Amino acid sequence: MRLVNYTAFKITLVFVMGILCSHYIGVSEPTIFKVLIASIFLLIVFWFRARLQLFQDILFGLFAYGVLFFLGAWLYQYHQPINHPSHYSFVQTDSTPLLKLKIKSQLKPDLYYNKYIASCKTFNEQAATGDFLVLVVKDSLSKRYQVDDLILVKTPIEAVPVVKNPYQFDYGAYLKQLGIYHQLKINSSEVLKQAKGSITLRGIAGSVRNRINTQLNTNGFSGNALILINALLLGQRQDLSPEIYADFAAAGAVHILAVSGLHVGIVMLFFQFLFKPVERLRYGKSVKVMLVVACLWGFALIAGLSPSVLRAVLMFSFLTYAMEATRETSTFNTMLASAFVLLVIDPNLVFHIGFQMSYLAVFAIIWINPLLQRYYSPKYYIDKKIWETITVTTAAQTGVAVLSIYYFNHFPGLFFITNLVILPFLGIVLGTGILLIIGSQFTRIPNLIVEAYTSLLEYKIDFIKWVAKQDNFYFDGLSLSITEVIVLYLVIVGFILMFQRTNHSRIVFFLVSVVILQTVYMYEVYRSSSQELVIFHKSRFSIIGIKNGTDLQVQTNLDSSKVFEERLLERYIIHSSIEKVSRDSVSNCFKFRDLRFLVIDSLGVYPTDAKGTDVVILRNSPKIHLERMLDSIQPGRIIADGSNYTSYVKRWRESCKKRKLPFHHTGTEGAVLFK
């Protein structure tokens, strides 16, 4: 497979480069639009010029790629809701706003809140657009809102949460990728009015799912069986327990729990098999393709029309056509065409983990799977199916393993065993599940079938639990930098090219990529040997980390048995390549490099001879006269960690503001890092 010969690949690559540059450079939408118009005009000029030339030069091609590049850059900025004049952020207000919201989707609730994504209809009685994350406090009066419900609330607007500690998942950045910049925290009593809004496709999907669940309950499905049916077929994971999710992750089967490319691919094969007899009719293949695609979009509707489902269904709608086209390059080009269409619709998808992993997996299967299969040709049906499962799984894992380690910091060593056992059953589970869902809407399902299907799902869970317990094959605590990810993919591509056909240029490419990988690895080792001090954010507690090479000293008032269970420390230890961790109580004063630190705790006692201290750390809400302390010590900076009362922090911030003294609160601005 010579990628550079595929026009679809080059078009998609240049378009994606435009999106990435627009995201990281941040040029305004009007400016990019002007450049795009100018580049289109020049493209037309060079097109007329090219028609008059006998021998073509590269100028027309360069401007064509330039138009694609600027089109990607402009579409990215255009699709950011905050760039639209109708966005609620452009409405001026000096008071608590009155908001009319429409529920778009339900999210998984936590211990304290029911969560929703809601679109803004009016802002202080002015028409407005934009989405909010809505957190409804759980209490005895709280109720679950349904998709398409309208609510009228008057409540302050808060910025989405910022990441508080190094290497934590940045939920705020994730929300911004979805076009959500603010959140609302409300009580049920703050909802002034509730009504049913106009019906949307998402609302219809929600109603269909509720009806399906009601009928499944009536037919005897319950417990883990019903939860798995909702996850595998209806795209709803809200009721999935953390224990089951953790087991699937450890077994390398977490992708099974989310309706995505794997499920849609199996559903596509199921409907292709179901409509196989249609091929005997006149124009049967075309009719079959239309029927399969229509069923895929019906499945997307039932599964909730989530971005991952829509992405997968669109991709496999293209692939359904490609598989019937029977041309060698059709599948690859069609996959790229679907990616291009998706990115035109929503350029933010390029930053979504699901989008990246879906297309990497499909690309790897298209490219690597045929190479593996040609080395062994099974004679028997069962042997053939086992070999196909192994090669497809290996190819897909080759495509996503590096990215999976980068995002999730683990690698399940028994993934091939899990998939070898689960994937054949998954086809049965999905196919039978679709028939049961359809059947439950018209008649009562016999108890024998319900019990058999429930047993199949329970067997699946038991097997996953068994695999998850094989700790020796679960590699946790892995870490890769983005540079290592890029270079590792270069090494993988070089190896496969050499494996595909060995020649001088491919050998050189592979060896050069290996040398680059070694260089990057040595740099990462050098970087991890540095020194740094981190004042972490932990509500009601103090955590100070002093890193010296691969050693980490943790000064904290946390119980010693809980220190190493802290998720924030675990992430830091993994990404900083820490090998040895020690715990100590928080020192009252210490020195890091050339900086002198003074820690004032709840006793409010500090030495009077500490004048010239560079950084004062306030913890456990000390009852001190801050002005007097500032006059006495004259520090260069004040830091308040997460163990302080919010009222104290506000008062300290005002005092420092008057003196123009830098003040940092970890609960607001996040952890502090000194290098």
C-alpha cells in the first residue's frame, strides 16, 4: 500500500493539518476566511493558467492544497460556538441571568449531581445559542429530566472546571472541545418552570430507548443482563458499575462497552447476512446496500445518536458501499472520505480519542490484516475463523496500542485471548439482542430464551473477570510523551513497509526511525532526571511533592495508608517516571534550589526572623493577621492550598491584591510547579 498515491489520503492529511494549525496557533475566524477567499481566487486563476499550458507545473496543485489547508483552518474556527454572534457570551449582563434551557442529553450522574447537557434558548429573555453543562443537586425533591424538556432557571454561570493537578484528565478542555464553556449548578427549587419542548431526533431516540427498556423489564431482563444490553445495543452506560468497567479495561475489552466502530461493524455484517437473498433481485446489490445503510442509521437512532455512534455509522455507511464496489483501493479511499466528511461536519472530532482510535484501528485492519493472512491459509472453517480473529485483533491492536498507552497508561497483555473468546460471541450477542429487542415490542419472549441470553451475558462477564485477575499480564503505569507516540508510529510504519516488501529505501526508513526513537528516549530519560517541586491541590488536605530525579518525597498530612492510593499522585508518578516514593510530614520551612519556603499551618505560628522568604504556603486555614505577617516577612509570593476555608482565601486574595503581591490558590488556579 503506497499511501502517497492515494488522493484521498493527501486531501485528508492537508485538511487535518489546517485544523491542527488553527487550533494551536489560534488565528481569528474573519482573518482565516479572508485568506481562504484569496486562496480560492488564486486557485481559479491558476486553473485557467493550467488549461493553457502544454506541460503542467506544480503551482495549481500547491494552491489546491492551500485551499484545503485554509478550509480546514476556517471550518475549525467557524465551528467554535463562542465565535458566533448569537452565543450567550455576547449578551451583556451585570446580574444573575435568567436562562431558558433545553435538555440535549443525559450524562452519567455522580454521588452529588444529576448531569445534563442543555442548549441555551434565551438569555435574559434574549434569543441566544450555546450549550451548558447542567449539574442538578441530588435531593429528595430532585427529578430526572428527559431529553427535549425545557427548564427556566435563574442561577449564576460558572466556568467549566480547570485541571487542578499535573497530568490529570482535563475535563474542562474536553468540554470545550464539545463547545461547552460554562456550567450551571442548580437545586430543584431553582427551576422556575418546566415544560416539554419541541420533539427532536434525540428526544425520539430517548423515548424509543425508554419503551425498549420497559418491554425488556416486562420480559424478565434485569440486573447485569439489562445493564449490558443497554451498554452494547442502546449506547447507555449510566448504570454500569465501576467494578465491571474496571474488569473490562484490565481484560482489554473496554471498547466492547461503548457502541462504536466494532459494534456498528458487526451490526453491518449482521444486516448484510440478513439481506443476502435480496441480491437475487434485479439491482439487488444496490437495494441491499440501501437497506443495510437504512438499518445502520436506525441502529444509530436507537443507540442515542451520540457522536461516537454517528461517527461509526457514517464510516460504515461508506464502507458498506466500498465492500460492494469490489475494487482494491475502494475500502481505503472510502474510509478516508468518511473521515473527511466527518471533519467537515465537526472539525473538533480530530481531537477526540474515539475518532483517533476508530480510524487507526480500521486503517490498521485494512493494511496489516491482509499481510498477516497471506502467511497462513487454514483449510478448515473453525481454523480459518480463529486465524481471522487473531489477525484482525493483532492488526487493530497494532494500530491503537501506542495511542492507548499514551491516553490510558496501561496495556492488557491478554487482549488477544479476550478478543478470541469474546468477539465470536459478541456477534451472537448483538445479532440476538437486536432480534430480542424487536420481538419484545410485539410479543412476550419465552422464558427459556430470556434465561439462555442472560446466561450468555453472565458468562461473558465471568470470563472478563477471570482475565482481569491475571495481573501478571496487565501492564500498568506505562507512560509515553507525544513525541514518543509520533516516533513509535514511524517505527511501526517502517517495520510494516519493510515486512511488506524489503528494499533499500524501506530499510533505511526503518533504521532511521529506530535511531530517532532512541534519541527521543534518551532525551526523555534526561528530562525525567530533573528536579521540581509541586504543591498539589487536594481538598481539605496538604500535599507537597519534591522530585529529585526518579525519587519523590511527599510531604502531606494524609494518612500514610492513603497516600499511595491518591489518584493525583499516581498520575504524577507514572508520567514523571518516579521509581521511589517516600512520605514525610509537612515541614515548616525548607529550601528548594535558591527559593526559601515557609509553611504556616492552623497554629498560625511563624518565625519572626524569616524575612526575605520567597514563598509562603498557607494551609489548614491559619488564623493570622495577614497584613502583619506580610510586613514582617515580606515574602515574594503567597500560595494557599486546598486545605483552607474559601472565606479565608477570598480575604487573603484581597489583601495581596492591594499590595500587588502575587497570590495563588490551588483550588482556583490549580497546582503550583517550581523547577
